[in-house]
Amino acid sequence: MKKLSILLIGILFWSCEEQMVVLPDATIETSGKSVIIEDLTGVDCPNCPAGSAAAASIISLYPNNVIAVGIHGDFLTTPLPESAYDFRTEEGVAFEEYFAPYFGKPAATINRVQIEGQSEFAISEPSLWLQYVEEELQKPQTISIELS
């Protein structure tokens, strides 16, 4: 009986053939909906290039659906001596105070939607921005603006 069991197990393993699993190419669906990333950044911010890179990466995935804007508020925005421009504005300071009063940088709002479970609108981890952009893109489009 033991020899028969071993023989059956051997036949099962011998008759198994590995099958290739074919995965279809992933497609990214686009719609007429647009999402805006408002990136709180600053000229004196050592971590802000990571936010700019995240925004650029998201735009490359959804070039017709994502708009990113860099906003210079008050924190880490004082121009360096070699800076040619001062990007600070009163509106940028007000935006930063309202949407991300206690955040470091980079931080961004995605469509100015407050993330469930957070008290602020800003998301301080650039690696999470794509997730929230995709959630916004999946929501139904509620308005259409056309220029003629």
C-alpha cells in the first residue's frame, strides 16, 4: 500500500506541467476630469524636490487630467541670496495657513478635498499623492468648462 501511494504521488508530480499565466497589458483610463495638485513648496526646503518629482511623475501618468501648481507660503520660502525671484505672495501665505497650518514641506492638497480621518487638507507624504489623485479621478465628473 505504501509503494502504491508513493507511485501515485510520483505520477501526479510527473504529470504536472507548469502553465504560463498571461497578464493583459495595464491600461490607464482617462476621462475629461481634471485633478489639481497644489504643492506647498519653498526655495529653502531640502525635501521639496521629492514633492516636485512626485507631481511630475503623476502628470506623466495622467498628462491630460492632472495639473500641478507650486505654492510658496511662509515656511521655508525666504529667497536665497542668489535667488533671482521671490515667489511668495499673500495668497500663498493664506493658503498655507488655511490648508496646512502645522505641516512640514513638501505637502499638497489634492482637489482641496479633506482626506477622511485627517484634520488638515494637506498630505505631507509625496508617495501618497498618486493614490489620492487616482481616487479623485475615479469620482464622477460634475462640471465641464469649455472655451469657444
